[in-house]
Amino acid sequence: MYEVMPISREEYKKGKVPSERLAIRAEKYVSKVLSERYKMDFKKKRVKIGDGRLREFDLVSEDNRIFVQIKSRETFHSLINTQLSNRFAKYMLDCITLHKSPGTMKIFIITDRKMYEWFLIESSGLVEPDITVEHIEVV
């Protein structure tokens, strides 16, 4: 049986949930950082990959060469071991999606320093070489 979401997906997208507000803020900040770095705009985009299903990417460059996924919703210290296992699976799923994307540059960004350091250790040898894992602190 499916669990019912406490509020609608539209409310999540509008940032009416604290964790979603943090994600939206992180996407805007990272977009600004990458726009300055690569001298082009970045926007959220849905792209057909794999079996032709649309997949959402947090940011895609205006020339469609750079694909970015961002993780920003929690801090390392706020999670227990089972949550870390779940988080690891979600991070790896984002990396697989990035790997399958048509971009020539693929960046996986984690905004919490401890989560970034933890992920680098846990994912050693598992993340495809075409993906760059970065830390960008949201200020």
C-alpha cells in the first residue's frame, strides 16, 4: 500500500516544507556559483534518459553539456545509521542518473561538508569516473 504524502507535491515544489525550502535555496545558490564559474545559465530540467522516461536534474547548463545533481537537505550529525544507509542509496541513484545523462560534464554536489566527506569515503570506487563529486557550501 502506498503512503499518502502529508501535503501535495505542488506545496513541496513551492517550498512550503522546511527541507524543500533548503533544497530550493541550495539550488539557487549553486546555480549562481556554477553560472559564474562556467559563464552560462543553469536551470532545473527534465530529460529523457535510459528507457525514455523523463528524469529531473537539479541543474542543466543552457548548452545542455553540464548536468548537476545537488544534495542539501540534511547534515551528517542529524542522521542515524539506518538513515545514512538510505541516504547513501539515494546519493548513488543520483550518480547513476547523472552517469546515464547525455551531458559531457556531470557534477554531483553535496552542500554539507561532513556528508560530502562521508560520501567520498563510502562511495570510493563506486561512482563512475565521468562524475565529479564536489562540495559547495551554501552561504
